[in-house]
Amino acid sequence: MSIVQLTNPTTKPSEPTGGTRRPRRRLVLTGAVLAIVVSGVIMTVRLGSPPAGPSPLDRGDARAVGVEVLRRQAVGDATMCALASPELLPTLRREGRCTVGAPGEPAPAITVLFSKVCGDRAGVEAQIEPAGRDGKPFAFVGLSQGADGLWSVRGVTMFTDRDGLGPYECASGPRN
């Protein structure tokens, strides 16, 4: 038996045939595709996730609504009116507190001193540091819960000292 060597009649026996070029080309193409995929994954991980921002307000949490309205009021943010009850909203509009935008002041630190829920009514007492635009660092927020389960602000009373804050009682009265 004799071994027959097959060669391309247009090439010399010492030149590489197309058979050796294809694996190299495949290897280069595979490497390029792999690099593109890895780059895409890295970009998605680094750029694809949204920046961490403030979490949305839980309107089902009376304490959270009370703190948020105090924060917005302290910096003159007109979006506080979105948290107002239908009874309080006309007063805020008359005072012009629902028509101007937020001036971009830094949000104050708000420390809840007391919070209590009594059925569909709630009260939040807090200290605001630094004091809001009115210079009063203590506040009481009265809230009511709608049929949809969401809390809205019935009233905000500001105080110059902590002694102005009384205990919040569940019985009916002006502060409940």
C-alpha cells in the first residue's frame, strides 16, 4: 500500500492549505465574540443599575407620612400639598404653599419623639434640626386614614419648645 498525499494543485506542498487557516480564524472570531460579550456584561452591571435614590413614600405608614410632610414643609417644598387631607388643602392653597416649587434647601434631620395610631387617626410629634423656615424646631402632625388605607395630613402645629407638645391621646379632641 502506498500513501497518497492530496495537495491543492495550485499550491506547493510546503504551503499551508485552507484547512489550517479555518481553525485560526474560528479562534480569532470566538475570542472577539467572547470579548464583546464580557464587555457587554460589565457595562450592564456598572451602568445598567439605576442610582440609589430615596425610597418611595409608604402612604400606608402614618409615621412615615408625618415625617415626610415635616421634611417638605421645612424646606418650603410645595409637594407637601400632595400629602394634605381634603380638609387641609384649601388652607394650604390660600397660604400659597401649594404653588411654589422646592427651593432646593438641604433636608433637615427629623427625630420622631412620639408616634401613635388610633384607628383611622394618628399623631406624630417630632423635633426638626435645624428648625424650619419658621424657626420652630418642634412639631405635631395630625393624620387621618382614608378608606383606601392611605394616610393624609390633617394639620401641622409648630412649637418653639418641647413643652408645647402634649401627650397624644386617642380620645377625640383638637389634637387627634
